[in-house]
Amino acid sequence: MTVLFELGQYLEDMGVATHDVLFLGSRPEEPDTVLVVYEYPGGAPQYVQEHAAPIIERPQIQVVSRALKYEDADALIHDAWLALASIGNAVLGGVKYLSVRPNGSPGILDRDHHDRVLLFFNASVEKEVSFGVS
Amino acid sequence: MAAMSIGPIGSGLFSLQVTGLEECMMAAASIGPLMMEAVGEAVTAETIYELGLTQEQVPVLTGQLQLSGRVEAADEGFEIANAIAYGGPAGSGSNTENVDYALVVHEDLEAHHPHGNAKYVENVVRGEAESGRAFERMSADIQRMVQTRVSFGRAQLTLAGPYQQRHGKWLVGPGGKFIGSTQG
């Protein structure tokens, strides 16, 4: 699994978003209310002696909530923010996570062409390297 | 200029003058402000350089977003910091139109751009920092600036004239620093 699947499963397990609301890596036009987790390039990996492959990876994630009403998008993004920011020395999907650290509090990104509000935050992840997608 | 003499050593009569100590101490005292000045200039140079890198990644449609790119002083209290800024009213940078979409373009990971990409500032700043390239450039800049601007006025030792301090000895440490004196 990768960081998206591991964190997506975690958000579902924590009751932040259900399967029909949570999307990974893409934001569909429907439904109106969605929580999306993206991954984008992060920091350099960390190597340790006698291991050819990196041990620790540091991806960046972006979490976006969208809803017709500001309050709904706001509640969703803050639940996700708190759940993810609380990860520390945890095992998610069999992978060790050292930390997920938001770069700031959630803020407004935009209103789309349906006047739906989009809120977002970025976070830095530090975790054991995931190998492949199961 | 500082001058001091040393008394007879053995049977010879001579004086030893150490000059340039005050200049040396003044130069040493000036390193602090000079260092801060050098760090400030290095940070500014690095920010300007990285702004140039962001210009290669910023999406271009009308060109106004690209034109709005600029370096701003960041108010971070006592820290020396600059910011790469995009967007804002006409004239914020070289843009002639209002650019109120810089954040959306920067953060929208789903948007397709024929030229450029999202995270056009973050990717650059993070990449240059994580790779150590920014640190290496700034370190070299700071070292060069400090070396250029600080002259220690080398303390000079000269033997001249008859001794002035009978039975006295001054201790002069590395770099001409006066350590103390004894009277014998």
C-alpha cells in the first residue's frame, strides 16, 4: 500500500469520512460533499547503514474538503486535520508512521463553478517506506 | 595603535613593540554585525535565485501570474527572512492586472497546465533546502563576504630603540592579543 491508501483507511477507521465521501488522488464532480487526499513530492528519503534502499520516506499530502455549505466543509476538514495531526509512532496498514504534521491550519482554497466551498491543508509525513500496492 | 615594550632579555637592551592591537580587537568586535549583514545579503541573493527557479515552474496563461512574482522582506521578528511572493493587485510585482488566483493555482493539484505546474514555489523552496543546495550557496556567499570585509590588521612585531619597561614582560597571545603582564 502507499501513503494515500494507508491514510485513507485510517480516516475511515477514525470515522472522519465514509467510503462514499472519501476519495484518494482525484476529486470527482459528484457528490457535492467530498474529502480528498492527495500526495505530492516531499522531502528526501532517509538511508541507514547496510541498507541499499531508503528506510524512511517523507511524502507531502494535501487534504481538501468540498461541500455546498461552508460549515459542512469546515467540519469535515477540521476532523481530518485533527485525526491526521494526532498520528505519532503509529502503525497504519502494517506500516510505521513517525508523524503527520500539518503545515498550518485549514484554510479556504476556492469556490468552484457550482459555488461549492473548498478548504484545504498540507501536511508533512514521515513514515517507513511502503513497498508496492496490495 | 597599541605599543608596548619589553625589557631586557639576557644581557641585550632592546624594546619590542606590538602594534595594531586596537585595530585587531576592533575588527574582531565588528564580526558580529558584519556576519548578520552577510547572512542577510546571502539570504536575499538565495531568494532572488530561487525566485528565478519558480519562474520556470509557474503556470503561464496570460503571463500576469508569472509577472507578479517577486521577493519581499518577511517580518519574522529577529530572524532574517525573505519571501517569494506571487499574486496581488496590479503593480504588486510587474503584473499590470489584478492576480487574485495565485493561491488556487499553487494549491490545486488537479488543474492541468500546458506550461508549469502547481506548487511552483513550494517545490522549488523545498527542493533547494532538502537537497542542501541552498545551504551550500548561502554558506559560500557568507564566507566570501566575511573574508572580503574583515581585515584583522595583523598585529605587527617590531624591534626598535632602547627598552622602555625595565624588568617588565608582557604576554602576547595568538593574533596579537594582550594576555597580561608581570613585573619582575
